[in-house]
Amino acid sequence: MVNVGKIARRSFLVGSVAVAGGVAFGYYAVQKPHKNPLLASLADGEATFNPWVKISSKGITLITPHADLGQGAYSMQAALIAEELDLEFGQFDIEPGVPAAAYYNTALGAELAPFRSTDESFQAETMRTVFSSVTKLMGAQGTGGSSSVPDSFEKLRIAGAVARETLKKAASKRTGIDVSDLTTRQAAVVLPDGTMLTYAELAADAAKIKPVKNVELRDPSEWRLVGKEMQRLDIIPKSTGTLTYGIDLDFEGMLYAAVKVNPRQGGELNGYDASTAETMRGVQKILPVTNGVAVIANNTWRAFKAVDAITYDWGDAPYPAEQADHWKAVEASFTDDFLDNEWRADGDVDAAIDGNSIEAEYRAPYVAHQPLEPIGAVIKVTDDRLDIWVGHQMPRFVQQQIAAITGHDVKDIHLHNQYMGGSFGHRLEFENVKLAAEIGNQMRGEIIKLTFSREEDFAHDFPRQIAMARGRGAVSGGQVEAYDLGVAAVSSSDSQGARANLSRPGPDGQLAAGAWNLPYAVPNFRMRTYKVPELAPTSSWRSVGASSNGFFADCFLDELIHAAGADPMAERIRLCDHDVSRKVLEAVAEMSGWGTDLGENRGRGVAFVESFGVPIAEVIEVTNTENGIRIDKVFVAADVGTVVDPINFDNHVKGGVVWGLGHAMNCEITYADGMAEQSNFHAHEGMRLHQCPEIVVRGLENAEKVRGIGEPPVPPAAPALANAIFAATGQRIREMPFNKHIQFV
Amino acid sequence: MRITVNGVTTNVDVEDEMPLLWVLRDELKVKGPKYGCGIAQCGACTVHVDGLAVRSCSITAKQVEGRDVTTIEGIGSPDALHAVQEAWIEHQVAQCGYCQSGQIMSAASFLSMHPSPSDDQIDHAMSANLCRCGTYPRIREAIKTAAAKMREA
Ligand code: FES
Ligand code: FES
């Protein structure tokens, strides 16, 4: 059981304030003296209040500051509050809230600490606290890193419980009945005789009393919503075409903008000729923007057409123009000069390998994010106020980026966060908001919707890191004896951080994520990372470092296990030194009937990767048909501590598997003449429905901490597929996308 | 040019070659059909023209003159759901949901022609609609449920 006292020590206070006609409950932070500046949350004397629950005579509103990229974050956050507040779905509205430091993400920083998530030592926990404090200091209200559930799980239930108990106290005052004789149900306080006093009618009274802080969270056995199947709040609008995404916004008199920016990312615009575009129907204005041109028209298509009709003289790319040179730079980085960190050095790999080395080299290409809703924004800039409507994962950073362009005070920049048609990391970047700000700034007073064409979106997608791994290992007596993996990659964290004006101390954990933290007690185990100097700009792509490292690390282990003549599942289980992870492997073995005969031309592969604190294993079955590899079935076992919503969990795991497999099969971004060669989905397709296997999912709840599931299903998908293809065909694929080496049906 | 959308005929003043998608979205403010690729690769813009699923990004205003265009808003609404929408809700297919208008419109047209589809037919019919979130397993289940509902109705 958790009470507010424990939370308060982390300067996380739930308070209440009066609002028009009622009361609001939420995070109330006051500056508290603290010796360690990292732990100070606010400037001297500063106090903020940001609500999670607002109740007035008109109704109940829950604030859900984690952005909804499609992952159901709004529903999840609402369910956590409603669980303790005794609300049913349908009894409240939700609002995304305004950007605020008070909504800083308590879970995001913890992932930056360089400790295995299975490490609960004092040192590891201390470092997590420090890193969390850094994100708090920055007021990093963010959505990403599968952190929405870990961040919300405790604090939103507390917000709900404080509101509930305060409303009960108000009811007690009004009726003279002891609080212990009151219960709550369906947005009302219930008196012993069954009379129901609705929260709405108690709201004004509740605003006048001190909030009850001495609350206990309910035991999981009492949960009505958490862990049960829920209907997502947005499911009906999303099934009827009635949900408004950012791209759907419409305002009276709105104009439509399209842009074209140098496709050699970061390269300059030397000149352009817009004489044809100027005469085209509907074109209202042609404006210069950084390294490119914007067209403002009275219809999106007319803006697209006109921006295409301009001829451009583009400057050179600030990185190698040809893909082969990118690979050369990665190949050349496996040297001491580029060593970023040695993450693990168990035993003595050099002695153990001594002349009997099994070696392999792996590659993972740049890959684009390309959520189905292209990026864009609606903006209105006036001299004293700026409004932007956009779906974004880092709202406070958006304000800063815009302020630097338009000169507005951050407090006058109003961001209205929107439902997003996917992100996968794409909406952590600022190209759309910066361009919208430049356009709006030059057309003050107008309301303008900027939409990226798919081609423009591809051209300016900062892709996943390009990476390589070199593995060396040794086996003896049917066991894996030595495992030495070096990964060389560009740092997407550095690339992304530079654009957000952030720098991170120490080595880059994402260069190693998914590889160094394998829970295997190989007697001689070394893992090193080499940081390749920035090439093309890159960014966080669903599961970040683990998306490439999981493939390298698990497939190379699979190679060693085969070389040892051991069973891939049995040897992983034997090596596993982490109880929760071992149970994940055992579960997936049992689910998939590991060891049974699959018959001719078929094969089965297993992979295990831990990312974002979630141990997850996948078994894939394939058939080698005349027309290529068919993926028949996927079995997934994952441990997230607590499954908050079983349906959403299942859908997410399946989606993550499809994402991981589809991109491993057929996606890459390559550069020629400094430009991405892939311009639309015909050239970067991902998985289509006919290729989708049956996917069987099991959520385990053995882990202590609750975790998010947005990213972890991705990393094991590619290695499980490669391992299955090896089992079926004897062909070892060491490079993504796999269709460079083998055909898929 | 006169265009009929969801039973309502309107005069629109657009170029002959403006894709139907942009007539719908920016001129008529019908936002159910989505822009995903503009080149008939993703299916997010799928609507029915005379009952058949077409990619509205790749058919022009002129080509639909005098024909019946139906968008997702025209097949059902939150208060009066189409059987396919009901099935989509029951199975909670959507993640981000951005592709789902197109998925539902493809499924509705397909099921009207194949009331008892085989797995292969479903795979074949639905593979032109991309879902970046990977909701394919639920799309398959929902189509089977919708087929059963439509047969009963
Ligand atoms: S937008 Fe029409 S098929 Fe993609
Ligand atoms: S649900 Fe997001 S693209 Fe299909």
C-alpha cells in the first residue's frame, strides 16, 4: 500500500483548489529547500498547481497530460484516476491539459541511468533518482520511452484517491455522518441509507476544505477497471471516422500551407524560381523558410502542386552524399578512438576465445518512422499571442522552439495537443512546428494549416540510427563460453538532443540498449559500444537502440548456441540469471510447443530482448515455400509487472511485432546524392495484411515494477525471424532488411 | 461541377483534375477520408463510388461527376452503426485509428460482394490498406464478425 506521505517526499503533493463552480484536484508543488540542486523542483517561492481532476456542477473532467499517439494513453490515464475515484467510463470528459512543468515525466529519466533495469541496488536506484530529477528540473513533460504507464500508475491513482476522500469528507460535513460510514460509487458519495450525493453537488463544498492526504491506494484485488478489459474512450470515434486528428482541424478563413525544404537534410537553398507557381490557381503567397520555400493556398492539394512547380537550387548535404560512405564510416569506427563505453566485462573473453573464435558481422540500416498521419500543424500568430494546434510528445519543448523563432514569451504560446495518427518517435521532433512558426510569423493574424506531403515527410524523417555489430565468441562442451559484442552506431540520442538543445552526461546508453543488458551469465561476456560521428541526422525510432541491438545481440548468441550444438531455448534458459526473465522464456517455450516437430521446410526461432525494463521473448514459426518465406505464427511472452488494460496490451504487442517484422523484412532509407531514395510507401512498405502471421500473446506479472509495452515487443521480432529462417533454411541473415537476402511471400 | 456525397449534391468550383480526396476534405469539409500517401499505396482515403471501394486520392473530381460518393460518414454514425463499424468497435481494432476509415470502407465494400469470405479472400482484399500500427490481426477478426452480422441482418 502506498500513501501520499511517501509520494510527498518526492515533492509530489496532491492538493485542491476552487475552480468556477467546483473543485480541482491535482499536483500542487511548492518550492522546498533542498541541498542538492538536482532535487529542487521549482525556483524560490514559486508554486504551481496543475489539475488532474476537475469537478463542477457541470460535470467531471479528467486531465490526461500524456499525449495520445494512438497507444490509448488517454484511456489508460483516465482509468487510473477513475479506479480510485469510483467513476465509470461515460461519467467524465477528458482534456489533454496545458504544457506544464508539473506534468514532468517521473519515469522518463530513470531509463537514462546506466544500470540494468533488473539491478535494484542502492547505487542503481540512486542514479535513477538523479536522472529523474534532471527530467523534473527540465520540466520534461514528455511521452515516449514506454513511460506513460510507469509514470502514471501510482500518481494518478493517488490523485483519484485524494479526490474521493475529500469528497467524502465534504459529504460528512454536510450530513453529519461519519466518513467511515460513507462509500463511493458511480461518481457519488453513498450514505448508509443508500442516498447518493453526486460529486457535482459536493464539489463546491469540497473546494472549501483541506484535501485529505492520508489516503491508501486500493488493493489490486479490489480493482474494478485496472487489469480488466476496457473499451477505449476513443474507439467509437475511431471506428466511425468522427475523431478529429490534427490534420483534420478546420477554422473559418483558414489557409493551407505546403513546404519544400532541401531534401539534403540541413543543406541550404541557394535559389529558386517560383514564377510558374505564382500564377497557379489558389496560390496566395510564396514565402521563404529556412532552407526551403512555403506555398500558402486555399486548398492543400493546390499548395502541394504549387510547391512542386517551383524549381530549386539546393546546396550540398552536410553529410556524405552516398550511402556506401555512411557504411564506410560505421565500419571504420570499431577502434579505441571511438569507444564510447565498455558496458560489461565479465570473465576474460580474450583468454576464453583464444584462437577458437566464432565471428560474425551484422548491419541495421536507417529506417523511417512515417506514421500514417503526416506531420503538420495549425498555427495562428498575433503580436501578443500564439496558438498552435499539433499532436506532439514534448509540448514544453515545442513552446521553446517556437519562442526562439517568433520572439513570443513562452507563456503566450498556447499549444493545443491533438490526437495523433501514430508517431513511433516521429512526433518528438520539431521540423513541422518550426516551419509552421516561420510561416505564421510571416503571416501574422492568419490561421494556417501546414500539411507535409508524404514525400516531404519521408525526405525529412530523421531515421533510426545506422548501426553495425561485430561479434566474437567461443563454445565448449555444448555450452556458450564466451560472448564479445561490439556495436558501432551513430547516436540518435545526440542527434535528437542537439535539436532540442539538450546534452546528456556520460556514454550513450541507447548505443548499448538491448545488448549489454542480456540476462545471461555467459562466463566470459564483454559488450562495448563505439560512437560513429554524426552522419545523416537520426532520431528515436520505436524501441530506439534496442531496435538494432536486439537483432545483433540475440542472433549472434543464437549462432553460438548452434555452434555449441545446444538447443536454442534450453541454452538460453540455462544461461538466464534473472528469475523474471527465465519465466518469460519458459512461458514462450510452453506456449509455442518448443521442441515438437514442425515438419518439412519449416523452422522455429526464439529471441529474447529486454528493453525499457520489460523482458520479452518471441518464438516465430516460418515455412520456406516456393514463393519465399512465409511467417506462420508468432508467440510472445512479456512481463510488465501489471497489465493495466489486457485488450490494449494485446493489441500493442501484436502491433509491435508487426512493426518489428515488417521493417526487418523490407524497409530501409538509403542516401544518394544526399537525399533519401525512398519517397513513399511503395519503397518503404512494412508489413501488409496478407503477410501478417497469427500472433499469440501472454502477459506475465511477476516483475515488481509496472512497465509500458509500446516499444518492447519490437526488438525481439527481427532476431526471432532471422533465427527461424536459419532453422528452416540453414541461411543465416545478418543484415536488415532481410529481403536483400531472401524473398518473402 | 456537381458532386454527390453521402446523398447530398453540391456544386463545387474545382479543377477537373483535383483528386476527390481534396474536394472532400478541403472543399466539402468531409474529414473521414484521410490523406496517407496520395499515390494509391495506403488506402487511408478509401471511399465508395457507386458502392465500390476506390482510393479517393487517385480519382479526380471530374471522374466522379454524376456518380454517388459515399464516405465513412455515410455508411453509419456513432448512433447508427454499420455492421462493419460495430464489429470494429467490438474487437477494438483501432490503435491510432488513422487508417481505420479506409480499412472499414474497404471491408464494407468487400463484404457486400463476399458475404462469406475465406481467409485468403480477406487477405487479398485487405492488403492494399496499410496500417502502420499493425492492427491486422484484429482487422481479420472484425471482418469475420462483421460478415456474420451482415448475413444475419
Ligand atoms: S492516400 Fe490514397 S491510397 Fe494513400
Ligand atoms: S491504427 Fe494506426 S495506422 Fe492503423
